[in-house]
Amino acid sequence: MSIELGSKHEGKVTGITHFGAFVLLPGGVTGLVHISEIADSYVKDINDHLKVNDTVVVKVLNVDKDGKIGLSIRQAIEKPKQGEVERTQRPARGPREFGARGNRDRGSRPKSQSFEDKMNKFLKDSEDRLLALKRSESKRGGRGGRRG
């Protein structure tokens, strides 16, 4: 079985280091799964996710000229496409989320802001803070004021 870019293989974890895990692939070749390619979430300790002799499915990310093989566990997992969510993944709706007619009660939820609205609010707040800081420095003498 040849190791090609983008192909998926089942392998066995043979070693774990602080920067990744070594996986033995079919054909007797070993590749490295970098710590950033183990899970979608932040991985502080690889031992929380993998153990030696675990069987994992990996995707080949790169094959160097010198034979080094880069692998990914998180990219090997099929994710649902945008908008596709399984029924079991949807949160259950509690009785308080529905109004008297069975419609969702939208009045209790905060309205989401667009990115531009959030950015404008941030810039305004930032300018206000800088202006207040400059005012307080001028009252106190600011940086490099006279000493005497």
C-alpha cells in the first residue's frame, strides 16, 4: 500500500512525545501526528487523547524527500458540512423557550451583532479609554513631568 498525499490509513500509535505521536502505518512506515493535528480543541497533554498501541485513522498531510511523513487525526475525521447537523446534536428546547402559541420566544434572546457593529463599538470604546487616559495624565503631570 503506497502512502499518498490526502490518503487515509489506519495505524497504531507506537510512541508519544511532548510535540506529537508516532503512528505505524501499513507497509511498516512510521509517520508523525503533530500535537496540533490530534484534535479540533486545544491539546495540552497528548496523553489525555492517545495511548501507545491505540489504533487511529490518520490522513497523510505531507511526505518529505527524506521520508518523513506528516499525519493528521483531526483531518481524517469526517465532519458534517455547513448546515448539516444531526438531530442528536441539536440542543433540546426547554418549555421556557416557547411562547403561548408554541412559537419560539425571541424577545428574551439578545440580538446578534454583525462583525462591523462589534468592530465599531470596540473602536469607539478604545478611543474613549485613550482619551480618558490622556486626560488623567495631563492632570497628574503625565510622563516625564517636572520633578522638584
